[in-house]
Amino acid sequence: MAKYDLNSANPVTRTLDSHTGISKKGLPSGTVGVLGALVIGLSTCAPAYTLTAAVGPAASEVGYQTPAIFLMGFIPMLLVALGYRALNAAMPDSGTSFTWATRAFGPWIGWMAGWGLIAATVLVLSNLAGIAVEFLFQSLSIVMNDPAIAELSDNRIINILVCLAFMALATFISYRGMTSTKIFQYITVAFQMAILIWFIVAMFVGAADPANEAGRMPELSWFNPLEVDSVSAFAAGIAVSIFVYWGWDTILTMGEETKPSKGRLSTESKAAMILVGILVVLYVGTATATVAYAGLGDTGTGLNNSAIAENVFAALAHPVMGPAAIMLSLAILVSALASINSTAISPARTLLAMAHYGAVPQAIKKIHPKYKSPHVALMLSSIVASVFYAVMRFISEDVLWDTITALGMMVCFYYGITALASPWYFRKTAFKEGAGAVFSKIVLPGIGGLLLLVVFVQTTVDSMNPDFGSGSNIAGVGLVGVIGVVVLGLGVVLMLVQAKKAPAFFRGDVLSRADASSDTASMPVFDDGLGS
């Protein structure tokens, strides 16, 4: 078997998986169980944060069908999850989308899938920090009974400085490794989930209160996606709803760190499937309660009021919970902070895998000798997200709204590619395994992948309109469209630069294209300098 050192081409010794050719990267194994993975997944998805940021944009697109669009957003997520589960069982690797797309479609498409994941995470990290800033000042405002304090978040300099402080704090916790991350997440997830359930119940009660003129009892039509006015509105709504589900796949990037499973499914696959089920119930329920309580008015707490669209729960906290509004503000603040910490897991491990296999510079693959965290990749992700947020805060008054919509586009892009990798990789073996394998590995992930890529194309085209999203634009082109095109274009440029500097990966010398029937035991593997 040929083995090469990425740096010298000298023979090296390395332990490798004889079935896939995928090698270890120095991450500590056996540190995370099902519950731990589930908690980290919930923290990454950050229900309290994602819902306050997404309900407004979704309602502005589809109105009373917001619960339907959240339900429809779950369907492609479920289909994609089946593909992820199959790929993870065959090729567990911290690179997930990057590694699987490379093995199925080759290095160029694999690189762009990895870039899509990293870009999406940078967008959401900046958004998380922005939400945390707003709710920090809102919480202080409530505690000190001074509305002027809440307005400090509108000061760009103060906003950016506090945002950078939050990013630094979350990065420090992640830097200290998975054990520190896990303990922090148990505490924060329990708190935000308890407060969020309280808030949902209070909204349903408030919707039935005759004193609430905007309140309405839920109707079956709210769950009918066919009631949405146009394909463009539907696609935009799906892109936003996908944002709220995004993050569950972070669990799968921990495949090299989870404990061994006693059942047929791996530890990380079990946690991922449980997480997806929890999210759909929670999100559809919250969307229904919010629409029922707030209505679609364009003033006050109405969901078509553009002044509250990017942070709906901030406007609803006091009307719904009264003196307990501080609890909701703290829950969302904690949710955002915890999610910054856990969300950083995904790009750091994707960058680690890309560096390990030679797709990005080798310096990024270093593992901290004490904490066993990919600290260089982690710091790089944090710095880029911080710079992006600072720049966007000066370009757009509605930076949170615009980054969420752009995030939805990036998620559709790399989820779509990853989902399609499943039918292509298993195309020669699934039919020999029976009907169940055909549906779970070929048909359903294929449908999910195609749906997401259609939404990506439709949203990209629509986002060029200057009125799309918040209405921010650059030279008459919608800001969301500019973000999407620039981010993907930057990925192409960086890919071409890396291909020129280190062509081995792009020649297929590192991770070659294969399918589930191939014998990949003789595949070349590259040493990471860390040993087995």
C-alpha cells in the first residue's frame, strides 16, 4: 500500500481504516455519549435564539402559513438526515460533508461542500454574537428599569466591541476541549429549554385572552403549505425555516470523539435522529403560538412590523411574560452564547479534516497537546466570523435579518450536495441490501438533496432583487444576493489558489472518488504527524 507524507512524500507509517481509507486526526475518542451529543446538538441549534431570529423573516414571507413552512423545512432535513446517517455509518469522519462529497463526487465538489459548511457557520456565528449583544443590553435594561440601556445595542462601536468579547469568551471555552464544552452545554440547554416551553404555553394562553385584539386561535390552514402565495415566497420561507433546523449535523462531526455504540446505529447517529424529532415539534409549536399571539399586523408586536422582524421575542417578552420577561431575555442570551461555543465545533473540525487531507494549509490541522482541541482551526473560524460581523454591521442596518437569509442559502447548498452524495456513493450496493436500503440511502436522500438545491437556486435568483430580505442593497443588488455570490465566489478563488499550491488533494491522490462497493484499503493516506 502506497503511503505518503503530505509535506515530504517520504513513506510514513499510519493506522488507517481498511474499509474507507479515512484516517484519525488526533482527536480524543470516547469522550461523548448519546446524551452529551444530543445536548451539544441542541445547543448548536439554539432553539431560543434561532426562533427569535427566524419567526419574523418567515412570517414576512408566508404570513399565517409560518407553521406550515417550519413543518416543510423539516421534511428535507429528515430526508437529508437519512443520507447523513448512512454516510456516517460507512465513513465516520470529522470532515462530514467535505469528506463524503469528496469520496462520492471528487475533490473539487468535496472542497466546495466543505466551504459551504464553513461559510454557513461563519455567517451564523456572527449572527449569534449579534443576538447575544441585543439581549445582554435588553436584560440589563429590564434589571435596571432603564429603557435607554437597551438602545446601547444600536451603537455600532459598542455593539461590535461587545460582540467580539462574546466571540472571545465562547472560543476560549471551546479551546479547552470537548469536556469543558459539554459541561457548559448541559447547564445552558436545560435553562433555555425550560424557559422556552414556559414562553410557548404563555403565548397560547395569551392568544385566547379576549383583551389581546391581535390574538387568534390556530387554524388548520396555517399548516397547509399550498396556501402560500408564490413559489418565491415559499422558497424564501423554506430557506429561513431550514436555518432553524441547521446545526444538527454538528453531532456527526464528533464521530471520532463519541463513545462506541452497542446498537446498530452509532452514538452520533442516534443522537442526531433524536434531535431532529425534538426540533420539529418544538419549532412548529413555537411558530404556531407566536402567530396566534402576535398576529400579522405591521405595528407593535405584529409579525409584519419590520422594526421587530429580526428579533421578535425581544418585542414579545414583556407583553407575554410580564415581570418574568427577564427570564426569556436571559434564556436567549444564554442560548446565543452557548451556541457560539458549540457551533464553533463544526467549522473547526471541518477545517481540521480539510487540512489533514491536504485541502487547506497544513498549519490548520494542529491539535492542542493538552486540551486535544483543533485550536488553530477554532481560532481561525472565530476571527473570520468576528471580522465578518464587524463589516456587516457597518454595511447593513438589518445585519441579523440579512445574514440569516444568506445562511439559509449556504445551508441549502452544502446540505444538498451532501444528501446527493448518499445515493451516488451507495448506488451499487443499496439495491443488493433490499428495499429499505434503497429508500433510506438512495431515494429519500436524493429527493431531499434535489429539493434543497432547487431552493438554493430559487433563493439566489430572488435575492438579487434589492427588495429581498430586509431591503438592504449594494448598487441596486440585494445584499443577501451579494453575500451569497461573494461568499461562494471567494470559496472558488481560495480553492483554485490551494490547488496550485498543494495539488495532491485535487489530483485525487489523498481521498480518491469511490463508491460503497470499492475496495479502498489500498487508497493513499497522508500522515498528520500525530501518530495513531
